[in-house]
Amino acid sequence: MIPFLGFTIHGGLIKRGLDDSDTRVVSALMSFYGRCVSADIANKIFDEMPKRDDLAWNEITMVNLRSGKWEKAVKLFREMQFSAAKAYDG
């Protein structure tokens, strides 16, 4: 049920013209796919993001950690350190 609802919401966003620059929405989609479907899909969404902020970097790192993709998570964390984003420390 939950994945179907997520797919429906994602489809509705696409029909309405999903704004890829709204990192809150895209990060929520990454979280959904990472938790309910596939970390690979979440990673693909992240790779296609035109703009990445702290939220997006932290979310995709956590998606990979939750999925047991430790090396990918460490790689992303290191990339985040060299970007303008900051790790969440709260």
C-alpha cells in the first residue's frame, strides 16, 4: 500500500511539473524510494538533481547507510565535504 501511495504522489508531481530545484520535495522522494523501494532509485534521483543542498546530501547518505551500502555512503559523505553543503549535526 505505502509504495503505491508514494508512486501515485510522485506521478502527480511529475504531471504538475515537478520542480527539480525544490530540494525538500526531491529529498522526500529520495527518502521514500530509499525506505520503501530501492536505494538505487534514490541514488538515481540524487544524481539527476540540478542543485543539492544539505538536506539532499544528508538524505542520500542516510538512504545508503540504511541500505547497507557503506562504501557508497562514505563516498557521498566525502563528496559532501568538498561541496558547499554541511553534514547535519543536530
